[in-house]
Amino acid sequence: MDEVLAKAFNPGNIRANAAYQAAKRHVIIDPVTRLEGHGKIDIFLDPKGEVERAYLQVPELRGFEVFCRGRPAEDMPQITSRICGVCPTAHHMASTKALDDLYRVEPTGAGRKIRGLVYHTFMLEDHALHFYVLGGPDFIVGPEAPPAERNIVGVIGKVGLEAGRRVIDTRRRLRELIAYFGGKVVHPVLGLPGGVSKALDPQELPKFRQLAADGLDFALWTLEIFRKIVLGSTEYVEMIHSDAFTHKTCYMGMVDAENRVNFYDGDLRVVDCLGREVCKFPVARYREFLAEHVEPWSYMKFTFLKSRGWNGFVEGPDTPVYAVGPLARINAADAMATPNAQAAREEFFKILGGRPVHHTLATHWARVIEMIYAAERMVELVADPEITDPKVRRIPSEVPSEGAGAVEAPRGTLIHHYQTDARGLVTMANLIVATGHNAARIAMSVERAAKGLIHEGRVTEGLLNKVEMAFRAYDPCLGCATHSLPGHTPLKVRIHDQRGGLLRELVRE
Amino acid sequence: MPKPKVAFYWCASCGGCEETVVDLAEDILGVVEKLDIVLWPVAMDFKYADVEAMEDGAIFATLLNGAIRSTEQEQMARLLRRKSRVLVAYGSCACMGGIPSLANGFAREEILKFNYEDAPSVVNGPRTRPQLSFEEEGRKTHLPEQSRVVRSLDQVVDVDYFIPGCPPTPLITKKALAALLGDAPPPKGSVLAPDTALCEECPRKVGKPADLSFAQFRRPHQALLDPEKCLLAQGVVCLGPATRGGCGAQCPAGNMPCTGCFGPTSRVRDQGAKILSSLCANLEAKEAPDIDRVLEGIPDPVGTFYRYGMAKSILRRRVDLNGG
Amino acid sequence: MPEPRNGVRIGFYVCHCGHNIASMVDCPAVAAYAATLPNVAVSRDYKYLCSDPGQELIKRDIAELGLSHVVVASCSPLLHEHTFRSATEAGGLNPYCFHMVNIREHDSWVHTDRRLATEKAKALARAGIRRVAHHQPLEMKRVPIHPDVLVVGGGIAGIHAALTLASAGKKVYLVEREPSIGGHMAKFDKTFPTLDCAACILTPKMSAVRSHPNITLWSYSEVVKTDGYVGNYTVTVRRKPRYVIEELCVGCQECIDSCVYKKPMFPDEFNEGLGKRKPIHIPFPQATPQVVLIDPEVCLNFKRGVLTDKCKKTCVEACAERKAIDFNQKEELKEIKVGTIIVATGFQPFDVKRVPQYGYGTYPNVYTALEAERLVNASGPTSGEVVLRDGRHPNAIAIIHCVGSRDRKTNRWCSRVCCMYSMKLAHLLKEHSGAEVYNFYIDIRAPGKGYEEFYDKLNEEGVHFIRGRVGEVTDWAMTPEEEGKLVIRVEDTLAGFVRRIPVDMVVLSTGLEPHSDAQSVRRMFNMSCGTEGFFLERHPKLAPVNTYTDGVFIAGCCQGPRDIPDTVAQAGAAAAEAMALIDRGHIDQEPNTARILADCSGCKSCIPLCPYTAIAFDSATQKAVINEALCKGCGTCVGSCPSGSIIQNLFDDEEVFGEIQGVLADEPN
Amino acid sequence: MNPTDKAAAAGTGTPPAAEWTPRIVAFFCNWCTYTAADLAGVSRLKYSPNVRVIRLMCSGRVDPQFILDALSKGADGVLIGGCHPGDCHYVEGNYKMLRRFRLLRRMLSDMGIEPERVRLEWISAAEGDKVKLVINEMSAQLSALGPLNLPGKAKGWDAELTAEREAVHA
């Protein structure tokens, strides 16, 4: 299977070997003088040379929750968007929703719809970015390609210049819509309690209607590409089904009243590994259902289902470990709310053997289904006459004290929770981000990969690549997770013998 | 002639700067053709080892974003400084500390305690903390130590140029690269953005009254804002007059005030002090209690005036924090 | 330490000032220390730098050592900055490449520890040296001066100033708020201590004003706006409608006789309401200009504020061919250009209602001093006969001094003239009525030529002086003698007991106050007021008629209470100061003005900050622009400019930062 | 080396109490407080020698940057002297300073600097005795507060920076 993996999905087998060679040389050097990796994995072997324990470490903490204290609540959407420049709109929107709750103010119809339009545009755009720019090079360009091609330029070379232009052009236009309302694409400014800062000029509407229609075509076309390039490859399908990337955990996602996927609004629903509903709750009650566990070896916290209690990195029907993100959302919901997305969802479960799907690598597919859903919601919203209503905001009148808000970020559920004084200055901020929810499952994937590849003290050369794949499938955002680091994470893997001595160090920048 | 080698790198940042570079790459494939990108972790597969193996000064220019917040980041900055003929602080965090430097208002211990003990969702009976060195059944792991102080890039290494913004716009980045690659590079230490405040390019400048004085300040959520009128004229604190232009007044275009991400002009040492001076001087009130009442409309001067630049402010940091 | 700046060679000089500095500051040590600082080419100490040889030393060093900048550490720059700038200039440098460090007033004179004082001198020297390195050559600004003068206020001060200037050939605009010039003095009967007839000495001067070809007299007019700066003021004057065309009225007063009101029945302002006048009237017989005016509040033609046809317009008939009466007259705004302004707006008497215990308004026979002044005046409402409001003639009169003066509850200051005018009134009242006159005083203040003698004279005349602040004036009789009388209750502090003195008439010697609109006048002319509200002179001793605004002078009681001789003297002084400016033909201005850099964003934040409207928005460049002629160099806009795009000569950011760094870069102490 | 440097070098961050006296940087308006300080000199009033006066034409010229700069360069306190309300030579420059001062104090307090360290006083040209009073009072207050020592603190903060080390394996 290693061969298959290396060919089909390996982001750089050759490079990994080189890295290994380099690391091997470096192993003898006092590690203290070397640079610490952004993400770090320590693997320990038992006396038989089998993997005893693998630690995924995140080495930084930025402390947004603390330095938001004293800041005016209305600044939170802009400040917290700086947690992550890859998904700033998600933080912005979760924060804005927390402000609605804080001030007990219901957004106006147009305010709500503009938020929806911006948010679904963002989801489509961000998913497209991941599919074509960040994740795409792995499975579109292919692992054999020279590193200099393993980027968007390479993707363009693979799918054709016309198609490449279409990707670039569509993303540009989607981002222009976000900029129209938000001022900026990265770190937009539209969110305020009770609505948004800016109305939609009716003159702009035809342009955005065209964009929504094109966006839907684009999403459906992306599904075609996925079918053709990925599903057309038996290796990839095999890989999806492979054991190393399968974990039976719970799944959480936001659902509407009919338990359909919703990115912007609704209750959070958790299903177990058999697809049974474990709980469903409004975000304001998140503390009753979710909790964070601290391990002494990482700055990242591990979120789990509170009712089940933390019992380690385990899977199965009783596990408190759950996942979020495109796959989790599709698993946690009963349906998609739009026709094309629903059809794609049915195809997804049919091919992958029914709900819930536990194959981490299926996340890429789920992401494409969500692109279709996001585009369909855009089409709905720009068709709504209320979208051009100038009444985009309701001025809050309540004295603030506490509020929570959540959205489904591209990478999963994102929760913002604030307490303030009567002037609306933050006294407490608590943020739980997608990678926090996923942290335990990611750690399990890493350990699974290690255990699968290290036997009798022999370290398989492809280890690093496999670990990276396990990692990248989650699209983990350690920037979000520690509120410190950006989307894609250099890794360092160290392997220790039973006495704790360092056997080997593998570095992946 | 070989193409100039260019590196992008991040330190303590959100990745938004990288997004701009992605936008730039999409926008102008031509740039990629003119440049040889040797390090760009977010989108391209190159290795640290490759950089280290280079001759000193082999990289033409490194655009580094993010604040400096750990030993690792500091050393990476030093390495890239050594390898690059031109080191550019890219984005507000590298230029001025950015939003992460708001952490300079708090002690490291406060941050750790909240995150691992006091946060309402934490369940941590034994008060476990991430350990710099942790041992479990003979297995030892290490975590790097976070700095107490968040720093801008030039507070750690010598910086040749600054490209401000949170994030910088693709346009300003393109212009800066063109300037760097041009025949007459700008003088060392230059901020590669206009040296005139944002108002110059803000469409709301037209019709801003010349006799503006403040009877009150309104926080953005407290009032419906006219999308055309100067925000200061609506009593909303806008940092435009104290902030470099170059972004095209994006936030005012979103009907929200400028929050100052491009930093001050070259003639100002402390952006916060200057906007404070200007806003306050233009109050109407004369008696201290009346003045204070109006100024209640600015409930968080530090967070408002040093949103992106506490590290580079004159004081740099809350001065009474324990632990030096 | 910053790198030495290229081409900057500083000469540093520390002055012993005899023992004044050297006794507390180790001057040679300061000089030796300064010699070690960057850019210092020469460092010397010297006994008296302001002396000719001291200045020579600097000049010689500039020439011989090729200095570019000079720092002198000695006394206050307010004292000798000019001296050393001149020396610097004489040495061949721009005078502004000089900076002065104050180690006498701010150091040697105020400290007692020689070591610490020396360290402080070093710090200040270091700051001056760092600062001066940033100094750039500047040029004194020379602004031409408009020769015309505006005099505001037509009392004796304004009249005298106007006449003085006009006689010297200057064109003067005299603006008076009331229908006639003359001010308070015109209301007085006699003047103390000589007992000259006030009208007799004032009227000729009023006529002279009227007839002087160089004086434009605008009575019944007010200044509403002043723009500009010394040498170039633009003043807007509002001329109120008299409903009589000034140029056509010859003052025959036939219209008054012909008014449909056969008898005067409206309170007469000039006589403090003691007399009556008609709707069409002339304020007083000697009024200047001799022009009648109509009071639209009471004229039948204006009833209820609109022109009606109810009146027969007998006045118009009487004026006949001259056609001077114009019911449609409107107020007029006139704009004039002048180079200097003399403000002589006078005072207002203290409002006696603020001391209700003295019964004014409650008891009809309580009078203010000004009312008493009209009562004893031969041309007053009673032709000089002392007849009380109830028709009686008084047998005993009380004059209460210091009403609204020297009192923490009202005004703390001494009004200076009340003692003297009270004695004058005592004399006149006694003379006119034969009554017993009692003066109740705190102290008798009679410092002036012939004043003390006048007090002696009154004592001889049998006027009673009782020392004590009157507690109250009451009609509550305790004894039969007090029935129907006003009783003065006072502690006689010489006798040491409380006395009750029954009288028929009470005169309240009211103090002098700033006009109630003094603050708006102050703002109009950009002057300051002292805490008591009188206009503030630039220096109480050395510049008593100057204000802090160049080209604006003050004279008379608007600056503080004073008597007529002092007022006239001050008016003459103000006229002379104005003339000194005019005859020089130009003004030199300190070049500490601000200017706006091309990097200005046009945010307009600075524009409302300028008290001199020196900053404007240039719509062509879309940036702010400073009119340096209007700029006074306060630097408020500089400190406020959010993008640092305004710089101020002599006080630029880098200069101040240099000074800050200098004072704090300490050596061991 | 000044006391704060010594302290920083000794790693204590705070100089020994015996050596230390507070340092005050004063910004005085030319027309009032500066003249009053001259008057104090002429009157031979005696006051604490740890104040360093910088003359400006108006308290309205006091840029809050000056205050922050002075504190960061080692001042323990900053004193601003302006004309009494209504007496400003430039009409209202003193009010402009007052307004800045009100917010700056709050901001300094948020940055961990005791508000007493920055003081605004109205002192007319005639009030030489008030110059003495204020300086002595402020000096005593700052002595009680102890050193601010921002240069030393900054050195302490930067002690965590590692000197550049060549990679061992290079």
C-alpha cells in the first residue's frame, strides 16, 4: 500500500527521502540548537520496537482570549478575524453572531441575508482555495511532479489553462463580492451586532446574480473534475477506504430545524459513530456538552464530549472524541438543504457505504459537495428581493453581559463566547475552533500512522509522508487552534527508543 | 541572467499576508516568471534545509510576515536575514507587532492560566499545564518557550524595507516588488507605501467639514452610519488621519472606520499618541468632567489606538507586568 | 548617542554671570563636559557673556573656528535671547542657529546643592547642544502695517486716544456703542479733587472728535468681527439704525418738540432713569454727534415692532425739507482695514441688586452713586436740586463705600475711584442740600495728586467719616427718631461698637466691573482677561497698554479701575504705542510659525484648532495651507497633526525630541 | 553609566534606593509657567533640582509623543505647565492640552503607568511660588512611587532575545 500511497497522494516522496537523509545526519546534532518545528511529533517505541506512544505537539499559544480583555465587544469581529487569515470571515461571522447574542439584538432581514450571502460566498471561495491551491496540488498535479510545479501553477498546467483561468477568475470574483460588503477580503469589516455595516446597492445586484449562477456552475464543474481525476483513480478510492485513515469517532455539525447542514445558523448536533444523535443544542449551551482537555505535552487543547468524560485517545461507540469539518457536517446532518448538493450527498454515501463515513480522506469530497451547497445558497439569496433593503442594521438597546455565537467554518464548527461589562468591554473571551474539536482525532490519526509503519524498531521510509497525509486531510489550522499559527504546518517527527533516546528526527518544513 | 531568488516566510501571524501573496500569484503569474521563489511554506514545497544550505546573501529578497514571538521565530529571522540581501517586513505584524502584540498588555502567566485553567470550557482538575519539558514513563517531550514580549521584525534583526497592512494589498505588494527590482531601489528603511495619511485617498474626504469638533464619540455599533459622510464627522473614531494610505480606504468603503493597520507616516513616532492628540484637541468640552464624559466614547484607548502597533509604540508594552 | 551630524560645529558657552551662576554651578566643569559632546567644536566658560567682550568672544569663535551653531548657557532666554542672537548674527551666522540654555533662573538661583545644580546644568547644556544641531537658518518676517487705527469705545479714553492719533496725522475710526460718545465721564457733575465741571472739560474734546478731519466717528455702532493680524486687521462694524439719517440731521431738535407724545414719559438712560424722555430724543444736550434718534420700542410708529400708520408722524413734518427721518433705516455692516486697534471699552458699575441688604430697589431713597451724580448735576433731571424720589429733601445722607468692592462675596478688588468720588459726592450733596453727610468706609484710599488734601478739606467741611462696613440699611425703626428714616446699621470699628444712624438718603458707592460682555470682546480682539475679567496687559509694569496680541492696545477702565487722569495718560500711551508701530511702517515677526508639508493628507483636523484662522483648506491641492502671516506660532496644530505633516520653526519635533533625549541622557551624579 | 543602567547591568531592574532620585521632564508654556519659573528664580525660591524644563510656546504644542518619549527615555514623571483656563496666550491651546491629558492619563494607566507620573498644572506668569510647590510636591510623590525606569525595563525585556548563534552543524 505504501507504494500506492507514494504514487497517488504523496506530496513529495523524493523530497521526504531527502529530508530523511538530512534528518539522519542531523540526529546526531544537539537538538537544542536546532530550530523548533511549528508542529512536532514525538514517537516513542517500546522495548520490542513497536510504537508505544506518539505525541503531536503544537508549540505556540498566542493568547487571543486574554488580550481581547478590555477591548470593546464591537471590535471583536475584526480582532478575532486575525486569529486566522485563511478563514478570517469565519471568525468574523462567529464573533458577529456572538455580538447579536450579547446585545440581544436580532439582525434585520437584509442584514441577515447579506451576512448569509457573504458567508456562503466565503465558504465557496475558501473551499475552492483548498481544493485547487492548498490541497489540490497533492492529488491533481500528483506526487511525482517536481516541487516547483506542485502549486497553483502546476494545477493550471494539469487542468488546462482555460480551466485554470476559470478557477482564478471565479475566486477573484467571489472575493470581490466579499470585498464589496466587507471592505477587505482578508479581515472584512462588515459585522456589527444587529446586522451589517453596508447595504447592497440594487445596481450591483445583476452582477452578483450572475456571479452566483457562475459560482454554482463552477461548483458543479469542480465535482466533475473530482469525479474524473480522483474518483477515476482506483488508488485514491482505495486510499480513502484504507484503515490508516479511518476512525470511528463522533461527528458534530450545525443543522437547521430539519437537521439539514447549515453553515450560518442553527443548533449543533452530534452523532456517534453509528450515526445516532448524541445531543443537539444551541451554541449558548456549549459548555454543557463540550469541554476542553489539557495535555502537558502540547499547547493545543483537546475538545471532547463532556457527558462522556475524557478517557484518552480512543475510538468506538463510547468515545468522547468527535470530529468537525466537511465530513463531520455531512455525517451529522440528515440531508443537504439544496437539491444539487443533496444529490451529490446521496452519491457520496452510496459510493462510500452509507452514513456515517469514517474515512478522513473523504473530507475532500465532502468539501466539493459543500461548494455546491454554498453556491446554491448564494443563488437563493441574490434572488431574494429583501437583499437590497437598505435597513441592514438594528441598533442594539440592551445592556450587554454575555453572548455566544457559532458558525460552521470551512474546517468545522467555530464557537465564540464573550462576557462584557455594562459598557460592552470584554471581560472574558473563550474561543473553540475547528482544529480544537478535531485535535484528538488528529492525534489519533498520527498515532495510527506511526503504529502502522513502525515495527520492530524499523522505521519505514515513507513514514513522514503518511503522517503528513493524515494531517493534511483535516486541513488543520493550528493558527486557529492555538490562535497563533497559519493554516499549514511544518512538522517535525522524532522517534525515540524505549529509553527515551532520540533515534531519528524527520523534518518537514 | 538568473531570476532573483525570493523567499516568503511567516512567524507569529494569521496567514492573511500569505493569502495576499496567493492573490498576488493568481493575479500576476508574471511575477512568478520574473522571480525564483525559493521558500514559501504555505503554497510551495521547499525546505528549510535548502535555505540553510544557501550562501549568505544568496536570496535577493525575503518577505517575512508575522511578529516575532519565540526563539524559533527569532532564529529564523536571523537566518533569513543572513541569507537575504534585502529583508522586508511584510504586513502589520512584522512591521509593528500587529494584533498579536496586543498581548504585550498582559503577562504570559495570565495567558497560560486562562487558557488552561480558567477558560469556561476547560475541564482540568489537576491543573495540567503544557510543560516545557514533560516526562511520562520515561518518555520525554519538550515544548518551546514563548517570549514574554511580542516584537516587530526590526526589533530583532536589521530590516531593509517595510510593507505595511493587515494584510498588505496585492497592489501595494506588486508596486513594492517592482520598486525593489527596479533600477533605483528606495532608501533603506523605507516603508514601501505612500507617506501621506489615508484621508487623501478616502472618498469621504470630499465634504468633510473644515470646522469639525467632537461633542461626542459614537462607537460603530451605536449608530447607523452614513455610507458617504466622513466617519469622524459622524462622531466615529477613525484612524485614517493618523494612518498611512495605500490601501485605497478599504474599511471606509465597507462603511466602517479605519483602524490604523498601515501604521503611522514616517514623520510620526507613535501612531496612538498622534491620533489621541488630534482627536482630543478637537473636542468641544472645556471642563474636565465634560471632557471625560465625551472621552467615555473611547472606552479602550490602548486597544483602539495601538490595535496593530503596540510592539512598535514608544512604550512597547504594559510596563508593570511581572516577570520583567 | 546619535552620530555627529555632518557640518554641524557647535560653539558652547557657559556664563558665570558673576557669582549668580558660578556660585552654585561649576561652570568650568560644565564647559569641560560639553566639550566631550558630539558636534561641539569649542566649549568655553566666561564671566559675563552678555558683556561686549563676551559677545566678541562668540563672534570671534564663529569666524575663526567656523562654527555653524551656538549655544549659550546663562540666564533666561526671555531676558537675553535677543542679545545672543544678535551676537550670533554679527559673527556671520543666521541668528536662529542659536539656542539659549537657562541655568540661572532655572538652576543656580533655585537650588542649594552645588553638585546637583552642576549636574542639572550639564543636562540642560546637553539638551541645548542636541537641540541646536537641528536648527535651520530662518528669516525674520517683515509685514507692512496699515496706517489707520481703530479705537473701540468713545469714553474719555477712546476720545483722548483718537484725538492724539488724529493730531499726529493718523486716520482713526472711533466706534462707540451708545448714540453719543462721552462715556461715564459725560454723566459726572464735577471731577475730583479739583471739582472741575466734567462737562466743561469733556465737551470741547467731544466736539474736536466730531470735527476732526482724520476721525471717522461711528456712534451707535459695534464691532462684530475682527480678522487678520497686526498691521492688517479687517474689522466689521455694525451700525445700528437710529431711524434718523445722521448726515442730514442738524440737531435742531424740532422733531422732539413735535413728537405726538407731548410730554417725555420714558425713562431716560442718560439720567439713569431718574428723568424722562420721548421716543425721539437726543441723549443729552452736549451729545456728540448732535443727532437725534428714535427708540423703536416706544415710538408709536413702530408699535409692536411693525411700522403702522397710527402715528401722525409729526416728527417727519417737523423735519420737513431736511428729510432726516427714515423709518425704514436698517442696520448696516461696514468693513474697514486698520493696522492697529485700541480697545477702550470701559467698565460697568457694580450691580447693587447683588447686595440686597443695602435696600436698593426696596427703599426708594437708596441711590447709586451714578444716580446721585445725575441728581446733583445742574443739567440733570432735577437741575441740581437734591430732591428724593418721594419728593422730600434730605436732612441726613449716608454714603456707603466699597459696594461691590473689597468683598469676597462680590468683587475682591479695590475699585480705586470710589473713595474719591464718594467724597466728591459728599461735598456736592452737602453743598446742594445742606444735609449731614456720613461716609461709611473701610479705609480711605486717597493716593493721588491733591487727593489726601481733598479728604482733609472734607473733614474740615464737617462731613462725617465712620470706619466700618455697613451691615444693612433698614426702615425698621427702634427709636422714635428712627421713624420714617432709613437706618444704617454699622460697626464703628474706631469706636468699637455697633451704631444705628438714621438718614433720609443713602448713596451706594458702587465699584467698577468689567463689562458683562468683556469675554466676547476679548475673543473678538484675541486678548486675554485676568481672573477678575478685566483685559490683561502684556506686562503689568513694562507693557501696561500692550496686550499679548500684537497691534492691539488697551486703555482706560477696561484694563482695570482707574480715575480720569490715569485713563487719559494711558490712552495717550496706547496712542503712542500704535504710532510707534505705524511710523516704523512694518512689523518684524518671530519666525516660529508653522507650515504644512506636501505630505498633508488634507484631513482638515488642524483647521478648527487654529485660533487665528491661519489654516485653510486649499481646494486646488486638497491639502491644508497655513497663512504664515496669520500664524502666531503656538504650535497647537503641530502637536495635533495626526500624520506629523506640520512643522514649526524653532520648535520642530526633532528639536524637541533632541532636547528630551538630552536632558535624560544622564552622566553619573 | 547612569543609575538605571547600572541597575540594569546588575540585573536588578531597580537601582538602589539610596542613589536614586526621581527625574522630571517639564514642558512649560513660554508665556506663563516658563515665566513663572523665571520668577521663582528671580525670587530665589528653592526647589528640588531634579526637574529639567523644556520651553514651548504653548502647552497646546505638547505632543503626547513628547510625554511618552520622555518616559521611555528615563523620566520618572512629566510635568506640563500651561496658562490658567481663559488665559491662554493663544486663546485655547491650554484646553487642547487638557483634553489630551485627560485621555492620555487613562491610556497610561492602561499601560501600567501610574497617572500621578504625568501632571498638568495651570501656573500663571505671576505664580513663581506655585512652580516651587508643584515641583517639590511632584518630586515627593515620585519618590514615593519609586523609579519608573523604562530604559532598564526594556533592557530586561530584551534579555530574553538570544544572541545570534551560528548553527552548530553549519
